Amino acid sequence: MKPIEERSITAIRILAADAIQKANSGHPGMVIGSAPMGYALWKQMRHNPKCPSWQGRDRFVLSAGHASMLEYALLHLFGYDLTMDDIKEFRQLGSRTPGHPEYRVTAGVEASSGPLGQGIAMAVGMAMAETHLAAHFNREGFPVVDNYTYAICGDGCMMEGVQAETVSLAGTLKLGKLIVLYDCNKITIEGDTDATFDENVAARYSACGWQVISVSDGEDIDAVGAALQAAKEEKEKPSLIIVRTTIACGTPKAGKASSHGEPLGVENVAAMRENYNWEYPAFEIPEEIYEHFAEIRTELEKEQFAYEQMFDEYKNKYPELYEEWVKWHSENVSEELLEDEEIWNVQAGATRAASGAVLNKLAKHMPNLFGGSADLGPSNKTELKGQPFYSASCREGNNMHFGIREFAMAAICNGMMLYGGVRAFCASFLSFVDYLKPALRMSALMRLPVLYVFTHDSIGVGEDGPTHQPVEQVSCLRATPNTLVFRPADARETVAAYLTALKSELPSVMILSRQNLPLYEETSKEALKGGYILRDSKNKKADVILISSGSEVEPTLEAARMLEEKGVGVRVVSMMSTEIFDAQDEEYKNSVLPKDILKRVVVEAGISYGWHKYVGLEGAFVTMETFGKSAPANVLFKEYGFTAENIMNTALNLL
């Protein structure tokens, strides 16, 4: 190691320790221990600090997001738009250096990370997207898609289940350009990992089809560099580089659990400075170190320049492919799709079948749709007909077999969306949303418009019983910020749901029925507003408003007819999406739910939580407040009161 390299690594360590100490909050231990590997990786990685989002760059995910100061120190020293003042504001309100890396907040951060294990899964998604786009766009002599995806993880990531799910799939898919560096310091918050984690990680990864490389001394950047080169030479297997490090290396807390999740302390930071012969005060970096990183940056800039020259030739030689490239990478939905009236002519019973028909119509306009189901494709109706399945031997496939890996599936879709160029979708049964909810939450936090397709939406699942009958899941999803939830009543509303979702930058969740439903005469494009008047009182002002969604719209409409026969004025509102309805202007919302009509009944085969804002103090509910049972769907709907008669009587009791 050259002296300037050693000093540069020390600068990373000291800068991290100072920022964490100033904030009196953070995780210094891993940053200090992994600084050499971070330096070695970023020195050879293809990236340009002056243009963080250029297409040909390698991708990097800090899966161990608690070590955020490692990434921030690297970003600052390499010359990204992250100043020393930003470093000083670590973990402070409104700063560009939040406690864990956040996508869209800090230039150069490719993904929000922190929930352990998900970073590895997102890196897998990025690597998959890279191979998929390369298969479509690359031509001989023009590798316009040709990058590596890197991740740094820690012992905690290795313990998380989502990591295991994803590693298994990555090996099966032979993602040879995926490289994960494992900071193995054998310490977690509670102490030595031997208490909870003594498995043979190398053997497990090898069994999953990965190349495993070990670096016994994490201080040896030449050994790390050689391992990275060996990983890049392996063209089929993804690579795990296990780097043995010492947490808080070179400080009085070296090897101690107390260095994991709390500042070192003023005295220990001073001792660290003395040990590393660092004579500068807090937040001062000598000019020679900035110059060293500037020299590296000059070489990195040359790589982007060469790429852009190649890409300009590509545009001229393959203008049609370039036109596709622009379309695939655009965040806007084509007007051609939005104006296609044919898409509204979907004829299907169950809304899951309508969803499948819509997805296949969308695929004709959106060839970059890329996704699939967690082994439930035939039930979820998510297969894009006539399209191959993505695999190690078929990178161009638009369909995806995720296997029975719900959590990994959703996290991978986040990685795909972060990579760019594809529109990711995934599917499962609604009752299994709990398996993947942490990744869906990250979709919402990062504002990634992943399409989630959840079928078998209620007790209508029937004989499979309460384990498979979702009750609380829809309300939980509606309670998640930055998430659009759609529960359409028929095929026409399903079309409206998808068209609305495609125009949004937020993740969208389709809640779809297993059982067949009518195609109502009353449904219309008004569903694009989320909630609308499906049927109104004909001869008098409404006495009561019935609000419903999904399959329960059918008995609600019948209840309205029965009430009108008794002389009651009834308005039926289909509330396909509470989020879209709530976003309408006050005039429209009041036209649908007038403030002077207080007698209201909500009908939905799920818990009542979240509906109170529409019902008020004088309303009532026909909802589920318990788990279901194993029986045919029609028996269950009657058992739990989802009948026209019960809805009618509930309304009459209000009058």
C-alpha cells in the first residue's frame, strides 16, 4: 500500500468518527473496519462523481446501511456533490447525510438502505435488469449496457432471511456481474456473532452457485483489489468476497460490540487520531488527499467520455434501437397507451382475470414490462402471453419465475426500478403481502412505481380457510404512506386502476378477486378519480350513501335496489382507491359524499379500520372484525353478512 493510499483510508476513518461524534449518534465501528475495502472498491469501480447518473456506471449498494458514513466519506472525498458542511450535518434535520443512505436525498446514493439484507436483494434486481437490458440493446462492438453491480454487507445482512432467498435465486440465474463484499467483523449490537451465527457462510454461498473468495486481512487493499479482479473474471457465477475485518480497527474499542451502534467517545476519538498519526483537527482533510482523489477521478471521467463516444456512434448506427432506449428510460407513459380506447374493452369475470388481460394489453405498448409471480403465475394471471421467461439462458425474457420468495421478489423489483429502463411488477396472494411488506415499504419510501398484483383478496378465497383469507391486509396497505391501493369492482375499474397507476411515481397495489364478478353497466372512466357515484337516487335526494369496493359492490347495488323499493333514497359510491379519491379537489369530493348526508354504510370484506373518515359518527359498517373460516365463498359471504339483505337492514337501522 502506498503512503498516500494509507493516508486516504485514514481520512475516511477519521472523517466518519468525527461526524458520528459530532452528531452523538451513529455506527462508527463498521465504517472504520471496512474503510480499506471501500477505498479499494471505489478506486476501481466505474463511476464519475461529476455525473453521478450516467448510464454506463457501475452500481453500488451499501446493504449495511448503518455504516452510512463510509458511503458519505467516499462520496465527499471522491468529489461528489457532498460538502464538508454536509458531513458536519450528519443525522441532522434536512441534511443530505441522513442516518442511513436515502435515495433521492444524496447524489451518488443508488438506493435507500438500512433494513438489513434488502440491499443485497436490490443489488440482485439491479444485476438482473442489467442483463435484461443488455440482451435487448447491445450489439457487437456496442456494449451500451455493460456494468457491474456491487454491494457491501455485514454480519447482520447475512442473518436476514431475505438475503438467503435472494442469494439462492441469484446463483440459479448465474448473475456473474454481481459482486458482494462481506465485511466479516463477527460483531453485532449484542456482542460476538458466535452466540447466534456460526454457520459456514462460504459453504452456503458455494452451495447456492456463487464463487466465494476470502481475504484474510481487511487492511490489505491489494488483496481486496485482487479479489475484485478475480470476481470480475468469473463470467457466470455471482461472487462473494469475504473480507475479515476488525470492527473499530485502530481505536480503543477495536473488536468491541460497543463500537457498533454508538459514538466512540471524545477520548477514544483522540486516541484514534494518535494511533493513526493524524494531526489534523475535526473535519480538516489535507490538500494532498483531495489531490489524490482528484487524480483517481480524472481517470474515472475518461471512462465516461469513452462510453459516451461509443454511445453516440450507437445512436447513429441503430436509430430505431436508440428510439426504444429513450422510450424504455422515460418516466412518462406514452400518450398512445393512454388514448387507446381498445384497452377499455376488457371482458373478464374475476378481476384477477381482468388484470391479466390488461397486463397483456399494456405489454404491447410497454415492451419493458418485466416481472412475474412468487410461483403463483397461473393463479395471479400475470404471465405475459407469447413472451419467454427470463433465465440464465434467456436474458431477454419479460416474464420472471421468482420462486416461492415473496420478500426477495419485492426487494428485487425495487432494484430493477432503481437500475432504470424497466417497469417492474410482481404478484402473489393478498394474504402473503405480510411476507413482503418490508420491501413494499421501501418502494414507497423511495417512491418507486413498482406494480404489485395481489389476488384472492378476501374470504372469497373460500375453502382454503383463514390462513389464506386476507382480512386486515388491505387496511394495512392503505395505511402505508406513498402507496396507491386499488380494489376494483369489475374489469372496467381494473383498467382504470392500471392506467392511474402507470401515471404515478408511487408504488401501486392491485387488490383483485378470485371469484367471478359482473361487468356492471354503471362502472365508467369516472373510476379514474378513485371514488365516484356508481348509482344515484332517482326520484329524491339520497337518504343514505352506501360505499363499497371490489366484490362487495355487487350485493351493495342489490341492497340499493331493495331500499329504493321501500322508498328510501340511496346513493352507491364505488371507492376503488381511497388515495386517489382523497387527492381530488374538495368540490368533487363533496359532490360524491355531500356533507349534509350523514347516514352512510361502508361495505367491504375486510376490517373497518381506515373507513371511519368517510362514515363519520352516524354511519355503520358491514365489514370483517374477525378471521374467516374454511367453507365455500358463497357460504362465507352469507355467514359474515355480505348479503344484500344485511346491507339493507344495516342502512334501515340508521334511518
